[in-house]
Amino acid sequence: MHYAEHGSGTPILALHGAGVDHREIAGALEPIFANLPGYRRLYPDLPGMGRTPAPEAIASNDDVLDLLLGFIDDTIGPVPLLVVGHSYGGRLVILAAAERPEQVASIACFEPVSFGVLRSTGEREGIEELLAYNDDGLFLDDSFGGSRAWVERFVDYWNGKGSFADMSEREQDLFCASGRKMFEEVRETALDEIPHTAYVDALGHLPLLTLSGAESTVAGRSCARVLAEVWPGGRHLEIADVGHMGPVLAASEVARA
């Protein structure tokens, strides 16, 4: 797994969202550490994105999680660490923390797509928004998933209609290059049924900070808010005038939060 590393000290594992690479979340976090020594920041490229390949053996989110846990064991070792994630990366760091509750010291996420939390708490508005986006059955359809048209629908869901068309051809091609891998992750994540109790039981003793953008989707904002509400000592901050891609498009605002 390819990764970038900066600094030394307490390890921080930071994971980007779908369709981009480690530079997304590094761009949001690195300004924080410009005058804050004592932290070793690790930014992996998730499988099928950036410079990390996606072999056929990586067929599910569980496989990605196993790869991530191996990365922790091999690169960080059995020392306390902090975990940070955006969107799909947020969901992954929470799942990884649940496998290493004795090692993780704190969790911070920007709109983790842990949609099972919405189902288990009865937060219907976010789930209904997700279901409506697949009302024609195409968004989660295997034959359509990963195509350029699918990537356009995915980008527009999270960033607003016309967002994909507004990208440069190079930016569109970069998203499309990992389109199939994104689809597989999105389909599994959209159907997620891991309840909030699974996370709280394993990790409720840890500090949790969730962030959301006031201009994001209902589902994205709801995941961040609900997780903090059910988490003992959880804290949620919503940032004005920011959408789901806040770590990319409003990095300074996210850093200040």
C-alpha cells in the first residue's frame, strides 16, 4: 500500500474518501501540523486509488479492512495511534478502530459513510435520500456501476448536480480510473447494516469528533451528527458553507474546525 509520511512522534493514520488519493486529506490536515510537532502523519492511498493497486483479491470492504489492519501492524506497530478519515475513509477508520480498540486513542471523521448507524437509530430521512437516488435501480446495478455515467451520478450526488460536468477532462478521467472500485465500495456501503451499538460497545470509551458540511447531503450530515449523539462524550461540529468535499474544497475551514 503506497503512503506518504510526514513528521515523527505519535502516529496519526488518515484516510481519504472514494475516487481520490492521499493528497485529499493530507491537504486538509498538514496545515494543522505546520506548527504542531510530535506527530507522525501517515496518508495511505486506498486500494485502486492513487498509487495503490487493487488486485482481484480485494473484492470487498472486509478485504480493504484486512489490508488496512496489515498496514497498521507492519508500518505503525503496536503503539497508540490516532485515526482520522473522510467519507469512505471515515467509515474505514472506525471499522479499523473497532478491531484495535486497545490501540486507538481517538477518532475524528468528516462525514463517515456509516449508513448502518442511520438504519439502527431509525434516522429515516438520510436512508430515504439514499434510496431515492437509486429509484431507477441503476446506481447499485452491477452492469451500470463503474461506468462514466455512474461516476457522474456519484460525483453529482455528493457535490450537487452538474459537478462532474464542471470538472476538467483530466479530473473526470482520474475519477473514472477508479470507477469500478468506487462502485463496489459504494454498493456495499449503501447497504451497510452495522448498527451504532457495534461501534459504541467497542469504542464508546474513546473521544470522537465528527464534522459535517452544512451544504452536504442529508445522509452525509446525518451520519456525522447521529454518531456523535449516540457516542458517550461524542462531539459534532457542522461547518457553514461547506459540502461533502470540504477537506478538498474548503481545507482551511475544515482545519480551523
